[in-house]
Amino acid sequence: MVVGDASVEIDVLVIGAGPGGYVAAIKAAQLGKSVLLVEKDTVGGVCLNRGCIPSKALISAAHQYEAAHESSEIGITAEGVKVDFSKVQAWKDGIIEQMTGKRGIGALLKKNKVQLFNGEALFINEHEARVFNDNETARYKFNHCIIATGSRPIELKAFPFGGRILSSTEALSLKEIPQSLIVIGGGYIGVELGQTYAKFGTKVTILEGSDHILPGFEKELTKLVAARLKNKNVDIVTEALAQSCEKTDSNVTVTYTVKGEEKKVTADYVLVTVGRRPNTDGELGLDLINLEMGERGLIKINEKCQTSIPHIYAIGDIVAGPALAHKASYEAKVAAESIAGLPSVIDYKCIPAVVFSDPEIASVGLSETEAKAAGHTVAIGKFPYVANGRALSMNSPEGFVKLVGDKETGLLLGAQIVGSEASNLIAELGLAIEMGATLEDIALTIHAHPTLGEMVMEASEVGLGQPIHI
């Protein structure tokens, strides 16, 4: 590391080492560029350290704990099943270390000769940035830059994070299972974490502002999740607006209103999950280079992920679109390839979305409502889990696969799944949309028996008016 004001030249400066930034750095390096990756925290970003991976580890542990208690229906009973939450947390932390440490992303960066600087970056002008930490500083002149600084949880003024008011970050690292928990926001983070703690025995109350949980998904998908939550003694209060809270040493009381009527609920902790804010308002120096900004602090980009300054790119949660790790990684490859002179452009036709609730929800492409709004005459193919032999053998009869096709051309426009393994089943349908497959193509594809994947074929046959098993 050079110390002082002399600039070191670099092909590509990448700021932020989350699933967008580290992928962009590796891809650019693979395309022959010299790359400096700057990360002020830990490589892997929110996804690997405080989001996707740790939450799925806790969800998996909660599923197994619940199954150990509730398998008498299939002839298995267990006594004395206990959860050692400190061991659960240690196991989760081990997964994070494996993913982000020397054997994970660190090894990938080293293998691809990406320079990693643990510190922050500050733009000096459109072609130079200073990188620094407590021990060293350096000035870099770059040909291209990719900004991938991610996002952070939105903090409500009446519910400042700290103590017994948690963001998703603190909720993933509790030392003990709380006896009670209030979740403000019934989106995917609130539902996933709320349901996880409910399975561990926590009394959970979800306060959601809209008329149903998971408002980004259609009601026919979410009602099965709501029913499962209620079965675990989770209180779901919709059209609820959290107003204020009173904290003591041992609990928090939240005041909220439903259609103007004031109510209160008390719990050990409050988890606030009302969305995420792009990290574009920090000390990055964006004001010094006058990047054109959009709404809500998002950076405007074109189809190549270029900002208003053509040699500076932006990807991930700081640009428009869903704040999803796989969207960030996708944009990362487009940006790196564009920098390398390849004809890459973004195409958001087919971004899968998954909620790791119980049962899982997954969607890709257009919903039935969106397809109709776009002017399509739709053909719907819907097949229930209860008619699939593999689902029954897994004791997972709840849910359905729904395909949305164009009635005139037969093209698959979208798909939604609620049920066991929806997160994995949706991949086939994303590929089908990308490849321009029709319902007939899917119906004529031989699917292994007995598998959950057969339901995709069966749903296609329903959409064609040729059902076999219903």
C-alpha cells in the first residue's frame, strides 16, 4: 500500500464487497483488468454476514427443531428435545466464516488476483479516490469504478435501534431465545425471522400496515403462510400503524393504531423490518462528483449499469429494483463485462423472488394480474401439492404451482409457487421464461418421478387444458 498523495493507477476500483461488489471485482479481473476492491467491513456484505446466509441457517435450525417435536403424524416421536441456542448461533457463525473467510470469498479474490483493501473510499474527483483506514491511506486513479455500497435497515424515528429495539442484524445474533417478540413490518424479513423465533417457542406479534402480510405477493400465495403462522400462535395484525414505544429494563410496549383505534402490545423485544435504505448518503463523496440521483437516494443508471458519469457504474441495492443479492450479482457481471468492452446489457424480465417462510413462496416473471394488465389473454395452469406423490411422501401437502401463460402464443410469462422447496423449484421456470419456452415445451419435458418437479409439468398440462392427475 502506497502512503501519500501520489496516485496509483488501477483499471477498476470497486467500492463495496457484497454479492454485487465482490462478483464485479472477480469478473473484471477475469476479463484482464487490474482491480482494487474496497470494503470497510467484512467481505460478503449484508447477504453473507447479516442477511441471507445467517437467516437461512437459523430458519433451517428452527425447521429441524419443529420437526423433532411435530413428527408424530408420520410415526416418529421424540422426547426431551431441547435447543441450545448458543450452539445454534455458533453453528451459524461458522457458516458465515466458511463463506467469507480465507476458504471462501477471500480465496476467490486471491485466486483471481483482486487487491482487497479493508477500509473506506472517498471520491476526490471523477477519476480519483482516496482509500483509508485507521492505519494507512492511499490515492488511486482509476479508469473505471463500480459503486456497490449496498443498503441498511430503515430506522423509524419513534423506534431508534438499540437495546430492546432490534434491526434484522441484531435479531440474527440474540444470545437467547426471547419469550416474546413484536415485529413491525410483515414483509419477507419480518415473516422469516418472526416465524423462525415462533418455531423456537417465542410468542410473536406481527404488525403489518397493509391488509395482508408479504404485500409484494398475491394474497392466494400468502394466505397459506398466514395460516401456518397462526398455527404457531403468531398474532398477525394487519392495517396496523406503529406509533410509539415505552421501554423498561425488561420489555417494550408498542402503541399502534388499527383504523384509528389505539392498541398496545408488550414483548421482550421489538424487531423493526420496514425496508432498507441505499448507502448513498454516507461519506463516499458522491456530492463531489455530482452523480445524477433518482428517488429515495438511488443512483440512476442505464442498461449497462453506467451512471451519469459513463466510466462510473452502480449496482445492487443503490440502484432501482428489488434489493436482492442475485440481482446485485447479475448487475455486477453486466457492469464488469461492459467495462471490458463486451455488449452486455441488463434484462430484468426474469428476476426470481423467494420468501423462506413456511411454506416457502417463490415467483418469477409476471403474475396473473400483471400479465392481464400488460394486455395478455392468459392461460393459467395450477397444480396442488396434495395431488403430488412426492409431496405427500414428504408430509408436505400444502401449496400449489401456478403458471401464467399467454393463451395465444403459449409462451410462459410467469410462475408462482407456494409450498415445500418452492425456492428450488422456481429455477426451472426462470430458465423456461429466459429460453422463451411455451407451456407445451414444459409439458413435453420428461420430469423424474416421484419428484416435486413433476408439478411443474402437471401445471403446464392444466394450462393447456390437458390435465392427467387432477
